[in-house]
Amino acid sequence: MREETKKKLTLAAILGAMGPGLLAALSGNDAGGIATYSSAGASYGYQMLWMLPVMTILLIVTQETAARCGCVTGKGLASLIRERFGVRKSVLAMAALLIANTAVTISEFAGIASGLALFGIPASISVPLVALLIWLLTMSGSFQRIEKILLLVSCVFIAYVVAAFMAGEVAYATVVPSVSSDPSYVSLVVATIGTTIAPWMIFLAQSNVVDKHATEEDLTLQRIDAVSGSVTADIIAWFIIITTGTVLFPAGIKIADAADAALALEPIAGEFSTVLFASGLVAASFLAACVLPGVTSSAICEAFGWERGADRTWEEAPVYRGLITGIVAVSAVLVLLPGVDLFQIMMISQVINGVLLPVVLVFLVFIAQDKHIMGRYRNGRAWNALTWAAIGIITVLTVVMFVLQALGY
């Protein structure tokens, strides 16, 4: 067994296993994520950088747990929720997931429209064409092909690693917490948590591991994938906050939309700043828009025992393909409606994610610590403590946010 483990831990084996965790984590840096991180930097400078190391640890915990459950059981989270908690709770969980993910998908099309508008392409042209491209890609019938294309698209995130900053000040702000009593600061903390550890990312990570037919023997490699994906995604978020904190915060410029953050790159990248940011925004939105309909449809079909998978035909999986088609179509149409407040939709989707996240984490931790389901791979005390701490913190912050909103702040 030791020799087999050593073989699996070669560079080729590690690179071959990369995908599920990396794709799930990077998908979280979508239009809503970019808007949230940009707003954090523009509004508070480097004050919120300290959250990213904390979020990285929590993201690693959730992604590793999801990957481990997938490797050990060979089932997605939706299926395990149905088996462990019954059909009624599954219906509630899937209904919430459908609402949240559709709202987020709408925000992705809003991000695509905003990003391509910087190139002079109107939404009436960009949104239908991209919607068709996304639909064709998700219907292509090969998970491996889809994953490779999306991982290639994610390389555009390097566009955000362009900021010039004072290393000492940034390092201090990253490791030393800075707390503010400003109500908008609390709301932004919740939004940051919701966009960094979105509920759909947990379903995606576990579903992707199952689709790759990973087993207990692949667990070490999948853990490496989960950790590397989480770290990479949060490094990108770190650079986005640094960029906007360096340029927009001193100038007092606020972020009202994801595309507004293009202003942050202009003093640094010159005439190419708009191209860099727009490319990153469109790539991020496109990546998540490709992922969200599929993971939503896959989770719902798995929860109720319907056929699913990119390699299934319309005849074999009509509900799976029908849900994907419906989510893409509804999202594209709503973005094109006149007078729709796209930024408000984006913020509402983050709130829904914030409310849903503790619920999903509770399902996940109960499953992961169940000896009958996980056997010797069940959660240890430290992992349980971290997960329950995350649930508690997120719940308290979410309640505080709603209270502040109810009071009119």
C-alpha cells in the first residue's frame, strides 16, 4: 500500500488529479465575488485582508470534506442528504439550492454583459450569444472536455495579479484582524463569506469527484487538489482587494458594479487596464455560468434518483438537460429585461448564499462524522470543531446583518 501511495504522489499523478477542487474554488471568484472583493478594497482599503487567511482555512475544510465524502461513498452530497435525512428535507434543500443558484447564474450573465460592454458589445448581442455557447458546452456530452475548457478559461484570472503595493502594510493587514462597527462592514463580511464559500461550491466539489470516479485510493490526490484550489482562489481574491485598496480607497471611489472596478487597474496597467479587467470579469462570469446550471441540475436529479450527467442524452436524462436549459434561458432573458436592477439581483444572491451556507454545512458535517457512512474516514474532532465554528460564526454574522438591515442601516 505504501508503494502504491508513492506512485500516486508523482507530479504527473498530482497534475492529473487537478480539476474538481481547483474548478470549484475558482468558480467562486465570479461576478458577485469580484464585485464583493472590489467593494471591500474600495471601501476599506486593506482592512478586510485578514479575512482571506481565515476563509482559506474554512474553504479547505469544506472542500476537503466534500471531496472525502465523494471518494469514500461514490455519491454526491444531494444523494447523501436524501439517504441520511429523508425526502422532505431533501426537497427543502434542493428548492433553496435552485433559487440561490438561479439568482447567482443571473448575476453571472450580468457580469458577462458588463464585461463585454467594456469592449463596446451591447448586452442584446453578447448575452444571447454567450448563453448559446454555454448551453452548447454543457450539452457537449463529455465531463472531461468541459473541465479542461473551464480550467483553461480560469487562467485569465492572472489578470488580477497586477497590483503594485507596499509589502509591509499588506502583510500586516493580512495577518492582523481589523474590526469595524460600521454596519456596512458587517454586511460586507457576510457577503465575503458567502462568495468565498458558496453552498453550490460544496455540491460541485463532491459531484466532480464522483464524476471522475475517484475512490478512497485517490483521497490523498483529491485532498491536494482541494487545498491547492482553495489557496489559489483566495490568492486571486487577495490581489483583487489589494488592487482596489491601493487605487480606489485613497481616492474615495466606491464600487457599485463589478465593471466599475476597471478603474482600479487604469493607473497601474495603463491603456490595457480595461482589457485586462474585462477579460477577467467575462472569464469569471463565463466559468461560473457554465458550472452553476450543471451542478444545480445534477444535485436535484441525484436527490430524487433521476438520470443525470453530461454524457447522458435527452432521452436518457430529460430532467437533467431540461433544468440546465431552463436555468440558462431564464437567466439570459431576465438580464435583458429593461429596468431590471442587476446589481440588486447580485446582492440578493449573495444574501441567499449566506443564509443557505450554514444549512448545507450542517448537512455536510453530520454526514462526514457518521461512522456508518464514512467508516474510518469520518471527521476527526479537530475537523468537526472547525466546521461547527464556521457554522456558528456565519450564523451569528448573518443574523447581525439582517438585524442591521431591518433597522435601516
